[in-house]
Amino acid sequence: MALLNWRDAKHFDRFNDEPCVICGKPTPMRSDHGKPVHKVCAEAWLDAHTTAPTDGRNR
């Protein structure tokens, strides 16, 4: 499970809630690229769109 560290103030817009790019509900949270997204939505998206690392061996 992906756990993002969003403690930096750049991840919070205290003036404006915008629709989350994943679920559409309002959020003051922002991604590293400034996109409105809930932290839990971003973590779930990462889990769904990343593959487990491989060790390079064929089985």
C-alpha cells in the first residue's frame, strides 16, 4: 500500500476547495503537481496503477 507524505504546506490550499481529479468531491488537498486530489484517492490510484518490482529473473 502506498503511503504518501503530504506534511508540506504546498499540499494544502486553505483558500479554495476544488473537485478531486479522481472522485470528484471537493478537496483542499493538492498533489505534487498542484492537482486537486484527496490523499487517500492518490494512494489508492498508486496502488492500482503500479506493479510489484521484479528481481529480473524469469520463472
